[in-house]
Amino acid sequence: MSEGQMDDSQNKQMWTDFTKLITWGTIGCLAIVALMAAFLTP
């Protein structure tokens, strides 16, 4: 009975990590682009 619940919580944890990774990756890319733009523009 408890095995199904374990799988569900692990799946949820995986998605949380995945979305966190995507979010931070996007923020990181935007920050790098913003920094480059700031340095390249006179």
C-alpha cells in the first residue's frame, strides 16, 4: 500500500528539483546576458 505513496512523493520531489533547476538556469542565463549587455554598451 505504502509503495504507491512513496513513488508519488519521489516523483513530486523529482519535479520540484527539475523546475528549480529550470528556474535557476533561466535566471542565470538572464543575469549573464544582462551583465554582458551592461559591459558591451558604452
